[in-house]
Amino acid sequence: MTKSTHYKDYFLSHRLVTNELVEKISKDDYDYKPTDTSMSAKELVVHMLTSFYQFISAATKQPPKPLHDEYADVDLSLLAELYTEESVKMIESLSNEDLNEVIDLTAVLGIKLPAEKILNLAIDHEINHKGSLFVYVRGMGHTDLPMFVRK
């Protein structure tokens, strides 16, 4: 198994759960916030999807191309599918040599990291926010929730 296959599988073990949670969010709940200072459900989901995509774009040394109009009325489930598909393509494009290459992220994060570490950071970021997404979806009244990770 190549490293990129490992990362794709690990990413999807979490992203597919994220996408399942997103499917439970109706358009009526896009503005739901568990607290006044929280992001809305829509903002959280869009942040999760676009952040991972930006991280993987950096790891592949490609500028992130816009995948959606941030001002358009979006369907979060369709957006999740789109960003997942594009992110998987980018992960699959990485060779072992690419994963070892150091990427300069000083303008964004203040450090230089190997692409593999950027991918780890992106997945950890998603896992962190996925925990919040569970709280949101529970707060919307859903009780039939997926496991935290999918095999």
C-alpha cells in the first residue's frame, strides 16, 4: 500500500462520517448555532470542507481552485460530495517523494512542513471540527448518529 492510499483511506474513514452528519442538516438548520458565539452549522461545514481542501492544495503545490461560489445558496450535502471527491483526487496524486517534500507555509502558518505533515494536520483539523459537528447535529434533535470513524 502506498502512503497516499493510506492517507486517502484514513481521510475517508473520517470524511464519510462528516458527510453523513452533513446529510442530517436540513436547510432550515443551516443557521443553527449551539451558542451565540458559535459558527452556524453552514459556516462550520463550509469551514471544514474548504480548510481541508486548502491544506491538500498546499501539500500538492497547487493553488486551491474555487469549487463553489461562497455567496450562492448551497446544498451542504452536494458541497461535501464535491469537496470530498476533489480532495481524494489530490491525495491520490501524491507520490511518496511528494509527501516528503517540504512545503513553505510561513505566510499562512509561520512554518515549513513536509507535505505528509500538512496532510496529517488537515486530517487532525477535520477530526477536531467533526466532534463539534456531532454536537450541532445532536442539538438539532438527531439521535441516530454514526460512529466517530468508519472502517
